[in-house]
Amino acid sequence: MRVFCVAGGLISTLLLVEPLQGQESKPESFRSRDVGLDLSVDFAEERLSGSMTLEIENWTKEPASRVSFLLNRLMEASAVRDGAGTPLNFTQDVVRFLDTPMRQVTQVLVDLGKPVPPGGHTVVRLDYAGNLVGYTEVGWLYVKDRIDTAFTIIREDALAFPRIDGVVDASNRRVPTVPFTYRASVRVPSKYVVAAGGKPSRVINADGTTTWKYVSGVPSPFINIAIAPFDTLSQGGVRLFFFRGDSIGARRLMSGAQAALILLTAWFGPLHSPLNLTITEIPDGWGSQASLVGGIIQTAAAFRDSTHMGELYHELSHLWNAPDLENPSPRWNEGYAMFMQDLLHERIDAWPKRRESEIEDIATVKKMIAADSSMRRVPMIDYGTANKTGRSYRVGALMFATLFDLVGQQEFNKIVGGYYQQFGPGGTTRDFINFAKRTSSRDLTGFFDDWLLSTRWVDVLANSTSISDLVAHYRRGAATRERLPMFPTI
Ligand SMILES: [Zn+2]
């Protein structure tokens, strides 16, 4: 079983409810670009309190002067200020989501005083406090969040800190989200350890508490802060936080990470910046999530079960992706990471099922094609604009598996690693295609025309049941291929 990493977070995948007629409203005009979180946790009262300072951006084409923040239903804002510390007018109330009435939140409506122009930024600081409760009643069974000495998680899913959103899911999903930078500071009694993604530091206070700080440095899709009496392991830029009793699993995970990093470096060359990755164990049933910056949270079962190693390899493989300059991105690098997770699993853990898994993937993609005619219309390069990046995982994995066998590992490494090394600031799909074509001793024009620029791969796949069938097609086609017209893109 392989798990897909979701840049937008768990919630976005779980909210695929159809909007109720007539309940769509204008989406929020602002989104966060940088946040500073400063919290204290009171375990006796099961409360947290503090502030969040957000640099927000008006992403729309019209000026805007009002922001809606959502907080956990048992939390309350006590003050709202601008970047200069001047109080801003606000109202707050506990309200229901219009299209998910079971979901109750504290909505804080803030008047910014003056309109922010399109593309403009402003700073808002909210002081807030309250009890943290989960959202299992909405059907999010993994959101069991509460302040607990055994394990506490502070995350957006339970609105443990303010999030810009309205109370209509259908409208919220229309806001183009972007990752954001963060600084998180959390004060806890000194016997607890605070785990989060980013560069860590801590200050021991005179009152028996410790303030832990994590700085993301570069943008992250989320903040997850876990608090528990964790044990820790650290090696080569990888920090592991784990529950006492799971040290065997933690050591296995660490040695797998180190083995993967050694192989990836040998194949694709050195990383542009030092690795700084946090992996945190959370209890079973609390959801898993992964980002290189925001860190990986992984349930205890994954720590104890070696079949989950692929998820870790997937995330580590992403380290060798040049930033994708297309907006929205078609995210074929997810296909690359899906392929790499199986390859690394095979090479490091002697996993015997890579070929079996490829055959299953081919069958699954054939079913996707049969079920959805747009698979034949939208080429992979347009998955971003067509909002179909969920397909990039499996279709992209087939493309990279075919490329790997077609050109061989040595040339594959030169293509993938060379592109990463040469396109440090970033590149586009066409940059990648051109680089691969220049690098390979084989003519890859038809291959990329089929897989990235058109949907001709669908017909090639129809006659294939394995990656070797796909490779045989491109070996045969090399001598006789003629350029066919592109399928129309949408
Ligand atoms: Zn991924």
C-alpha cells in the first residue's frame, strides 16, 4: 500500500463534498504568506494561549479590506492589531459551516481599516486563547486533537491557530493556496519535547518551562507541532522524535533514511543546501502528513512496520526536484517520487514487489481511463491548469518507470540528477524535456510527446500490461516514428 503525499494537507482531501446549491459565496481575498506563532500550553487547564502574526496577501484583482479568520470553536480572540500594533476592529461568533453544518468554528471578522490593493500585503496579529477540541463529529476521525500530557498536536486541521477562511467549503477551495514561511515558538513544561519542521532552537526558562522555536526558512504547506515526552535521534540532518518503546522502529527508519540519502546523492549528486528534516511519530489513527520543510508526521504503526518505508523514500526523493516554475504546476514530480519510492524500497530493503506493483499501477490507470474520458483529452503538462494533479502520481510513475528501463539507470541518473543540478533556481516541464533530450543518447522526442505533451500514452498503454511492454513500444518506435499532430489541450 502506498500513500500519496498531499501538499495541501489532509483536510483538503477529505472535504470533497458537493457544494449545496446556492451556498457558494465569494472566496476570501487574502491568503497567508508568512506566519509567526507564539504559544504557551497549559496542560492542567487543557488550554493554549498566545498570538499569531500573519503577513497576508490580497491574491484577487480587487482591493479588499476585510478578512475572515477561523479558530477552534472553543477558542476566542482577545485582541487584533495591525503590523504597527494599532488595534483593528473585529467581531467574533461561533458559527456553522453552511455546507457542513456539523462543523462549528469561531469566526473572527477583521476590518483592516483601509483597503489592500490587489497583490498587496499587510500584517495582522491576533491574540487568542482557549481549549482545543477535535472535529471527529464532522467525520474527520483523525482530528482527535486535545491538550494532553501523553500527546498533543497543534495543527490547522483542528484550527488550533487562526486560518484565513470563510464558512463555505466550496468557496474556500477556490482560493489558490501557496506555501508560507513560518516561525513557531511554543512554551511547555520542561519535561516535554516540542517537535516541528524547520530549524530548531530552545531556551530553558527560570520557571521550569522551555520555549522551543522552529523556523521554516523556506515556504511550507503546513505547520504541525507535536508535544510529548519524546525521545529523539539525530543524524545527517534528519531529526526523529519518537515515543519511548518504539526505539527499534525509530532506528530502522533512521537507517533507511540514511541509506536512501547515500544512494540518492550517489545517483543525482549533492543537494544544494544542507538537509534539515523532522520526522515525528504520532499515535495511530491521528493521520499522517509529509513535507520536507513542514516535516513528516507518521503514525506509530508506520514506525513499527517496515512496509511503510516507501513513504519516507518518497519524501526524500523530492529533495532532488528542481523548483517547479509553472503555476499551477502539473506536478509530474509526484510521479517521479512514486517511482523512486519503489526503486529505493527495492534497493535498500530488498523489497521484491516492484514489478508486481507496476503491473497493478498499469491496471489501475487503465481503469481510470475507462472511467473518465478526460484522461484522453488532458495531457500531463496541463494537469495543473485542469486541476487534475491527482493523476500525476500514477501516470507520472508509469512515465518515469518506462524512462528508467528505456534509457537505463546511468542515463536516468544523468537526466534526473543533471536537471536538478543545472536548474537550481527552478525550471518548467519544457526545460525538463529539453534537458532530457539533450542528455540522452536516445531520441526521446516521441516519448515525451506521448507522455507529457499529448495523451498518446493512453493508446500505447492500451496494448501494454507491463513496463517492459511500454519500453518495447519505444524501442520499436525509435527507428520508424513519425511526428503526429498533438491532441488538443484544454
Ligand atoms: Zn510527493
